[in-house]
Amino acid sequence: MAPRLVAAALRGKLRPVEFGTLIWIIVLIVGPLALMLFADARGMFDEVGGGAFSTEQYRPAHGPTSGSRGDGTAAEREDEIRQMLQARNDRRLARGESPLDLEAEVGRLLALDPTVDPGAGTRVDGDLRDEARQLAIARNERRSRRGLEPLDLEQEIELSLEQAMAGGRAETGV
């Protein structure tokens, strides 16, 4: 039957359809079809990147795993450092070398990391410190444009970091 309609259309026996009518027919047919497909695909975006080879399914829901940058407490970090040093010390002893003083080595390694505030036991991200430095520089530039004396840069950085760690907004005399 379809070939007959095509042949009839080619001979001009079918009445021509106006353009506006054609648009309405398309909208009335395609619109509900699109809505049904959209409703059916509701959870598909949640599955993008998943599957048998995905690493997303192995990540815990509560946050990053231990050992990754920026997580854990200072006590966990110290325990992990102590475990690694103990393993190194065991290998030294197996080779017949002298053992390390674990406590002194742990203290030395913790003192080397500038991103750990030993007093508070909290981790200060390097990017956060850079941002605090940029804010303090901008604050000093605004003060100098007003004719005021610039503030101590390091003191302002520490003040901004303390306020950021406390969750407060920096109140400054700008």
C-alpha cells in the first residue's frame, strides 16, 4: 500500500499539506514520543562511566580512602608513618644494618611537612595557604591605596587560615 501512496503523491493525486499543518503533525507525534523516551532515561546519567571496568563502585560513600591527599587525622597520618618506618627498620635489620630510632624519625618526618600545623593537628592545604597569601596581598594593596600602613603579610596569612579553619569569615580593617 505504501508504494501506491508514493506513486499517487508523485502523480499529484494527494492534496498538498500546508507547512504549518505539517509542523503541528510532527509536533503532536514527536512530542509525546520524546517525553516517553525522556521519562524512560531518568537514571541513565547516573550510570554513565559505570560498568565492569569502573573504579567508582569501589570508592566508599563517606569520602576518599586512607592514604590519599588531604584526608584523615593527624593521628592516622602519624600511625601510617610509623608503620612505614617500622617496615623500613625491619628491612634494615634483615640486611644486618643498625636499627633506626623510630620516635626520632617520626618526629623528624612530621616536622618536615609544612602543611601540617603541629599545634592544632589539622592539615592546611597548600592551595588554601596560597589563596590566603593572595588575599593578604590584595588587602595590603587596598590599604596602601587609601594611604594606610600595610599589615604584616605572614601574620595576616595565619589569621586568615585560622579563621578559615574555624569556619568563620575574615573580619578585616580594610
